[in-house]
Amino acid sequence: MEKVATRGRPREFDVEEALSAALRVFWTKGYESASLTDLTEAMGITRPSLYAAFGNKEDLFKSALDLYKREKLAYIGEAVSAPTAREAAANLLEGAIATITEGECRGCMGVIATVTCGTEDEAIRSHLDRIGRDSHNALIDRMQAGIDAGEFPAGADAEVTTQFLLTVLRGLSVQAQAGLSAAELRQVADATMAMWPSQ
């Protein structure tokens, strides 16, 4: 547990706890709508402490995204390790639904950030793109493995299949943010799997 002593009044805080609190703020408000006051109040620290431990708001957001990837997107790695591409897709949908409907933080933070960040936030977009690219490539590899194993009809394309799955996942995120329940989203997942092309 890393603690940081701040300047001024002697005070220590747990960096991971503070970062988790910042993640919740960014997740619920988006990058541009999350003010420094929102962040420092949620994190229980002062602005000088935030700057000393995390840098500026952009740096803090990048750190929060990295935490999101480690903790909230772990289900992707578990999903792609399934024995078949079909099971991987089903596990991915279920993992996503569990993540985007838990507690006060609804929707996928990556999707929310992509939609809410202005075009001037090139560094943030680049960071988001890198995180998304890692997941994208993992899914393409898994779909290609399924194609190579003969799980899909002739002519199946790993990139197209991955884009189809990601489109459904993004739609689920938007619907979760709009208030649909996990049960309602699972109906969409069931319909998706009913149309899934692999065995």
C-alpha cells in the first residue's frame, strides 16, 4: 500500500484508494465534466496533493484509465481464453454486462470517454486508442483461432466478426448508461448469441 506524504499540513493518503475514487468520478462524469473540485473532494486530498502525486488532470485521467484496464477489463483476458470462439463471445458479453451495470458507475468508461472527450484532447484520445487497440487485437486473434479451428462457416473474417462483437458491446454500454438493467442487457446478449455464426 503506497502512501504519499503531502506538503503543507502533514498528511498521508493511500494512492490506490485516491486513484480509485478519481476513477469513479471520471466514470460517472466523463473527463471534461469532472472538475478538479469534484476530484479532490472524492479523493479526499488537496489540489497540491493531487498535483504532487498524479501530475495534472490529464495525467490523473490516464492513470485512472490504466487502473480501469487492470481492474475492470480483466474479464476480456479471461473471455478470450475460453475453449471456443463462441464461448469467448458469450463470456465477453456477460463480463461486459457485469462491469457496466455495477453500482453507480454505469456504461463502459472507455466508450464514455471517447464520446465526451473533445477533439483537442489528442493525448487522451491516443491513450484511449492504445487501450482499445489491445483489446481489439486480442479479440481478432481469438476469432482467427476459431476460424482456423473450423468453428466458423467458410469465408468468415476475424476483423469483421470482432467489429460486430465490439459494436454490440458499445451498444450495451450506451444502453446501460441510459438505465437499462442487467437483465434487459442480457436479453440483448442472448439475441446476439442466437445470431452468432460459430459453433
